[in-house]
Amino acid sequence: MGDFDDLLSANADYAADFQLKGFDGVARAGVAIVTCMDSRIDPLGMLGLKPGDAKIFRNPGGRVTVAAMEALVLGAHLLNVQRILVIPHTRCAMASNSESELRARIGESSGQDASWLPLSVVDDQVRALTEDVAKVRSHPLIPDTVAVGGFMYDVDSGRLDQKV
Ligand SMILES: [Zn+2]
């Protein structure tokens, strides 16, 4: 019995009816999304998209990090990305806890010192979103023809609200 048996079994069913065979991996709908890792978020479903339509980069908080920027530049130049959505969300753990609170909880859970762990907590989500969108728009390798928007996702209603 392996730790992943149930998932591998599900994968066998998935592969038996595999729909994305031969697909070249561009963003078919020209969309890239940066959003949080939160399991309440279905990035494709919330936008009426399907697998193959979008490049999706997720991290705690849905922040435009160096790695996210790398993904967006690749997307814009090599993968057909023409619109970029940055989508943090309501009730995000990264915005409702301080760095020290999160470190204390991880320290309790692990029984180890977690005070050294880098955590990108957010004080003001709309301000952080505004800065993140500006960072993408002003990046020298993101073409001016690419539209960039910042949106707050409400995990209780499923609605997106454009902020930037
Ligand atoms: Zn979150």
C-alpha cells in the first residue's frame, strides 16, 4: 500500500480518457492567472475557462513574486498570454495573521523553531494588489499590449471584484 495509491488509481481513469493529448501547452484563451494556493479557489471555473485555457501560478497570498514574474514573462512571450489577472481573496490566511502568529502556529505544529521561516504576509490586500499589478505593468519584459488587472475574489460568494 502506497501513500498515493488512491490518487494513482484515479489517474489511471483520467489517462484512459485523456483529452489534452498532442496539445502544445500555450494558454488557449490567452489568459494567465496569479492567485493563492487556497483550496476554496477554482481559478479556471471562476472565469468560465477549461484546462488548456490559462497559465496558472499559485502561492500563499497570490502575490507577484520573482517566480510569478518569471512565469508571466514566459507566458507573455512564449505561451500566448495576452491578459493577466492577479487574484488575492477574502479571508486569506496570509492577510489575517501576522508573520509571528503564523510562525508560532508552525512552530507548535512542528515542534521546531520556525522563527527563521520567510512568510509573505499581507497587511493591506488592496495596497499589495495595487503594487503587484504595477510591478507587472511596469516590467520591461511585459509588453504594453498585455492587459493586466487586479481582482479580489470573494470565497463566500464566488464573485470577482476588479480593484486595479
Ligand atoms: Zn489565501
